[in-house]
Amino acid sequence: MLFELKGIWKSFGSKTVLEDLSLSVDSGDEDLSLSVDSGEVVGLLGPNGAGKTTALRIAVHLLRPERGEVLFRGKNTREAPAEYLAKVGYVPEDPLFYEHLTGWELIELVNSLRGHGPRGGSQRLLKAFDLLDSLSSPVGELSKGQRRGLSIAIAMLHRPDLLLLDEPTSGLDPGHVHTFKRLLKNAVKNGAGALLSTHITALAEEVCQRIAIIKEGRIVEGPADVEDLLERNDSQNVEELFLRVVGKV
């Protein structure tokens, strides 16, 4: 297994945010167990406030759970965090940048932190998001869509083994949503694994091999192959499935 969040509990004050979640079919534990293998996209669907962003922040060590482990290739990532994070590409829900840096300066900073050469391998990804003519300006002057494209490009620059994607298409126009899907499919085809957090059901249906639905910090359906989920919930598509599971129909 490439990646797992195993036995995760997380609370903020008296509010438990993650509890009794499982993306493992055979799990019955009172915990969160997310698993992703190489060459697949696992979708984590849920309404706002369900716990999706918290789970991904735990995955990249931005939050520490009260209980549980983050595992990469079977090893606890706390044992060698820098080695693990060097193999991860993370797109946060709300990307934060050094606003005064130009786009090129930001990319060179990220590449230097990763130990890569200046601008190495960046041209193709940046061109895909139509960013090449904008990166001499400060990042703070970029539009929301440009910032999102830059965030995705930075996450993919080093060809990570694992992509952790939190609402990655937010702010993108339809053309760049198509670009993102193409790049994600190519990354997975080349052996990467991805955990995609989203509430856009059509996106999940198109790019995910397995899906789980989270509600109020708990997995209420899945994880399972998309077709299996649709069949056992008598649903025509993932949108209908989602509405049935979260109690909207």
C-alpha cells in the first residue's frame, strides 16, 4: 500500500472532527483509515464541514491527530518526515504564497527546498495553465484561477509518488479544469497515487477509481469501486448517490 491514514482521531476543543471513518472495506474500528495505492485516485466526497480538509492536513503534518498514524509504504511518516514530504505533492484548499515574490522566484524557492535545479521541468506544467506570461509579476497580483493553477503546477513539478488534493479545481475555468484532469490521469498512469477531496460529484465520477463519502466526520459509504457503489445504492450517477447517502433526497 502506498499511503494510509490509520486509526485517526481529531478534535478541536470539545468537538470531535474525525471519528469512526474508514476507507478500508473490512474496517469496523472506531477510527479513520484511509488507504491509497499506486496508480489510483481515491475520492473523498462530503458536504462542507464534513472533515475532508482536516484529514488532508493531517496527511501532510499540518495537524497532529490525537490518535493514529500516517503511513507511507507501510512506515510511519513521523519517523522520517522530510523524506516522506519530498515524495508528496499537496494542493491545499486555500493556497498561501509569499505574495511579494514573483511566480518565478516562488518556483525557484520551492525547487531549491526540494533540491532541484532552477525552474527544472516547470515549463510544461506552467504552459498547460497559461502561466508563462504572468510569472514575472508578484504572486499577489495573480487571479484566483492563476493562483490555483500555480498551486497545482508546484505540487506536480517534482513528479511526486503521492498527490493530496483538496478541492483542486476551485477557481479554475472549464478549460483549466480539463487540463487538471488530464495531468492527474497522466500522473496516475505513470504510477502515482492520489487522494482527491471534493464535493464536485462529476469530477469524482470521472477521475476516481474508488470513492468514500464522509459526513460529520464519519465515513457513511464506501470506500468501494464507483460502479459497485452506484449499484448497491440504486443510483444512476455519483451526484444521485451522494444525495441519497447524505440524506438530501
